[in-house]
Amino acid sequence: MNHIDLGTVLRQTVSANLYSNLVTRPTGAAVRNQIELLMREAHERTLTVLDFSHVSMMDFSCADEVIAKLLLRYCAANPPHEAYFLFRGMTDDHWEAIETVLERHGLALAIEQEDGVHVVGVLSERERRAWEAVKRHGRAVAADLAGEMGETERDARSTLDALWRRRLVMRLNEQYVALGGERG
Amino acid sequence: MTTVINVPPSLDDQTFEQVLEQLAPVPIDEKILVDARHCRWASPYGLTALLTLAQTRAERPAFAAPEGEETVGYWARTDFFKYADELYELHGAVPKRTGGDSRVLLEVTPVTRSEDVHEVVERIQQKAQQIIATELSLDAKATVGFAMTLSEVCQNIVEHAGRGGWVAVQAYTWKKRLGRRVVQIAVCDAGIGFRNSLEGAPGRVRDDRWDDGAALEAAVIRGVSRFRDPGRGQGLSGVRRYCGRWEGKLSIRSGTARIALVPKWDEDVPLEEDLSPFPGAQVQVTIPERTAAKE
């Protein structure tokens, strides 16, 4: 698991190293490029924690450049590699901009909070049920989850694959794995 | 020949139109004297627009500073003269800036590059927290949105204007129109303006009505951007939402038109056209004190 402190990346990216706010498109693009550079050293399948703990605030333009474009690139049909993201340290001070860009692009992401990992953004009810089911199990095959999801095994697999393509759950062969650690 | 342009006693976004009406018939290369001797008060919009005005002239204009000691002292504390000195031939007694002023959240500051926006946002945060929570009685959440709003309107210059502009933020009691404390952001530039910026927008439908008013409606109401990137246009939408949530007012003037998102407490018109021409874009955001009745 990679850990990227966005506060550190920000200070390495902008010319003055005292800034703590993720603002402006050029800064967002530079931070995203740096994240991708750090991820390039990773293996074929990676889980990267993007840590906002040392970022005071983020504006809409920067959220679009850092979060939306990163997710769009790695959730696309031909991503550079199989990358998953877990967002840590997000507060209300970041949330408004993030929520806006997720809605704009129809994206969702997994955030780690004190009480565990949650999924936020644009998800259908089926996707949300499936995501919760995987979270409860930590790791399971479609047949084990279908009942909880209220779907046939075939439909459950289809929904779970959609979540996998959105990089909201991992898929290891036939198993679907929750982001942020397995239960127990 | 020098044409005298009189600055009204109270200079804000509305009365600045009187300045532009006087300026309209004067050729761009003709010498002007901007006479602010009798000006007693200026909003951040007024101050930044005066600097922008100088940028639009081919011949370096002259500027007669306010005669009132308090007025000229306040303008000095906003750093107005620091930049006016570079753009105008200054006339009259201009004091050196001594100390700060609690009403000035952000002195008149040039914005040209992305780094300038970082600087502005970092500087505003601490003061904004105090003003917004304490003086305007708004929820602490409004502080973050305020900084985001400031960032987005400043970026409008960096991304679209094609040349540098100015930002200033002040808090004051707006007796004339509201009778409440307000905090006001003004961002003015003399760049290409909304219409020119959007003329290169992908998929723009050419119809009979394409003018400054139509361009402002497209950008502010429909979130149209000149960039093909679908993530563009979110900044101004965010500013609109912020103003809506906190009963604020957003007004943007560009070219010969001015669009406003008008809250209940104001009687402005949503769209004003056929104004005197002025290059670039002039943005004003006003966030009022929360009244007891609202709580």
C-alpha cells in the first residue's frame, strides 16, 4: 500500500513551500502529475492512500484536476495499471469541492474515516448495496454476496464488476475485496 | 488636451458607471485626469476598477488623490497608491502607508499568475475566519467557502483575462443599501472579457444574439467555458452556490453588460445591457451579516 501525503506533494510542487491550500488548476495538475509519478514506481496492482490531513482547503478547480482527473484516468478502459485509491484525512473543508466534482463527472470514491471506510459520490442503489455487502464480508465471491444484495448470482457479479471497473472494490480472480482491509 | 473624469463622492460598482460614461467618448490615446479630489469613500470594487481603468489607457493618465485626510489615509492603507503610482501620474498629497486597517481583509493585490492566487488565499484565511464568524455571524463553514470563492474569482483572471488584474477584500457596514455589515470581494481586470473568451468555446452555437450579455449568461448561468474539458466552468458555479447559501450577491460586468445574482435584500437588475464599454471583467461578491430573524 502506498501512502501519499498531499500536503507534502503540494509543498514540493509549488514554488513557495509554505502553502497549505490546494488551489488553482495549474497546482492541481502539478500535484496530480506528481502523484502519478509516485505511482509509476508501484506494482501492477496498487492501493494508494491519498492523505489530505495536511491540506487546509481545496477549491473546485484543484479538486477537478487532482481528484476527478486522477479517477477518470484510472477508471478508464485502459488505465496505466490497476490502481485503487483510498482517501484519508478529508474534512468538511475539502468536502464541498470534492462532492461537486464527483457529481459533475459521475464519480465515486472510498474515504477512510474514524468509523471505517465509506463510499461517497455518485452510485446507484444496486452499487451501494453491493459495496456495503463486500465491506461486511471483507472478501467474498459473487455467489456469497448475491443473497445480501437481493440479486441473482449473475446480476450480482455484473454489479460487482461495475464496482471493480470503478475501482471501488478490488477483484482478485473470482473474489471481490473491500478497500481498506478485510473484515476481522 | 486633457479630459477630466470626475470620480463621484461615493465610488462603488454602481457609481463607477458614471466614471465609464464620462470615459466612453474619450479616445483611448487621449490624456485623461481622473479627479478623485471630492471622493469620500470607495468600495474595493471602486479601488480595483480605478487601477483597471488606468490599464486601459494608451497614454498614462493623471490622478488627483482625494482631499479628505481620512479618505486618502484609508486608500493608502489599502495599498491603492502603491499600485496607482505605477499606473497614474499622481497629484495631490498621498500619505505613506502606516499600519493596517481592520476593515481591510486583503489589500489591493495584483493577480497575474497562479502563485498569486495561492498567496491571496493564504493571506485571507485567518482574517476571514474572524470576520465571517464574529462580525457576520455566519457558520464557520462559510469561511472555507469564502476562501474558495476568492480563489475561483481570482483564477478567472489567470485563466481567461490574458493580462493581470487586481483583487481587494474589505469588510464594512453597508449603510446605504443594507444597513448591515458585509464583506466584499472585488476582482477587476482589463483583459479580453467574457465574450472574447467564449468566442473560442467548442460547440458554441452561433445565433443572432451574441453579445456581452449573452456571453455573461452563458458563463455564469450555464457554466459554459472556452475549454473543451468537461470539468471546466465549475468555479463560477461554485461561487453562485456559495452566494445563494449565504444570501450573498454576485455581480459580473464585462464589456457593455453586467449580470447579477440578486438576493432578496437587493433591488439590482439581473442583467443590464448597453452600458458604457469597458474591457475585461469586473467581479464583485458581497456576503452580508446574518440577521437575527434568519436564525
